[in-house]
Amino acid sequence: MLERLEVKRGRRRGHADRGGRPPGGKRRYDASVRRRVTGRSIVLFLVAAVAEIGGAYLMWQAVKEDRGALYAVAGAAALTGYGAVAALQPDANFGRVLAAYGGVFIVGSLLWGVLFDGFRPDRFDLAGALVCLAGVALIMYAPR
């Protein structure tokens, strides 16, 4: 019945009206805009991961390795920077951004351990990291 009503009005369901908006009022973005927004989002996730994991690592060094107050202050500053960078994500949904960032954090933490702490991930670590990245992609970049 809805299909017949929309056809009577001169447009088929799923097609844009003259204003360039599909039914429901949301604008369609072309592929280049989507790629640019996705690229910016990925860069922000990477910067946020370095800030948070780096800040936590500096704090760990200050407390566990007795490196002193300067490490703790630098760690606190990096963690503050993480919060600011995370807020720059183009998606306005806090829960979605932080849920997806959780996957980035897991993968980033494993990489940080490899690069700076001599950690050797096993096949289960790697499989888990891939699952996390798939979750990030689904949560943040699935068409809505």
C-alpha cells in the first residue's frame, strides 16, 4: 500500500526527490566524501591509540619501574590528549566511537607490546586482533 501511495505522488520508494535527498530526508554522500571521512576517522583512531597507550605506558613506567614524576605527568598529558582526539571523530555517537575504539585499543596494545616491551603475540592474540578490527569496521563504517 505504501508503494502505491508513493507512486501516486510521482516518485518511487528509494529514489531521491528533486532536492537530492532520498526518502527519509538524509543526503547521500558520494564515494569520495565517504572515503575522506573514513580516512580521517582511521587517522584519528591511530592518533588516539598512540596517545592513550603511550600515556598508559608512561604512567606504568612511573609507577612500576620507578621512573619518577616526570613520566607520570607526561603520561597524564598524553591521556588527556587521547580524550581530546577521540572527541574529533566525525561520528557524533559517543557510544559507537568508544566501542569501536576499544577494538583499536586492543590491537594497538598488542603492537605497542611488540615494539616497546618485547611481547611476542601467539596465534590466539593475532586471531583476536583480527576479530577486533572486523568489529571496528562493522561498528564504524557499515552503511547506515
